[in-house]
Amino acid sequence: MYKRNNTEEVIPEETKVWDCTSEDCKGWIRDNFTSSEVPSCPLCGSEMVLGTKMLQAINNPRHK
């Protein structure tokens, strides 16, 4: 039995995200996956603020 070792190194990059403003919630959304200019948190409904995180790049073909 052979095991493939296809572990390609994924380099994270600085990505724009929307963070939930509620202290009790840890929700966040990538900016390129939102449909509104200022989204509400999908977990608790609170307001969100724009920030950044180091994440793997994900292309969203539906994004404008």
C-alpha cells in the first residue's frame, strides 16, 4: 500500500474580513463573500467592522 504525500505548502495572505462587534460572538466573514456593503453577523445579527486576517486565499467566482 502506497501513501501519497501531496502536502503542498499553502502560504497565508492578508485578507479583508468583516468581524462581529459583539463581545460574545466570534463571527467573521471574508469581504469577497459578502453581498452587502456592511453586512450583519450571520451568527448573532450584530454589526460588523472591516479588518484583516492572515488566511489562505480563496477565490469567489460570484464576487463582483
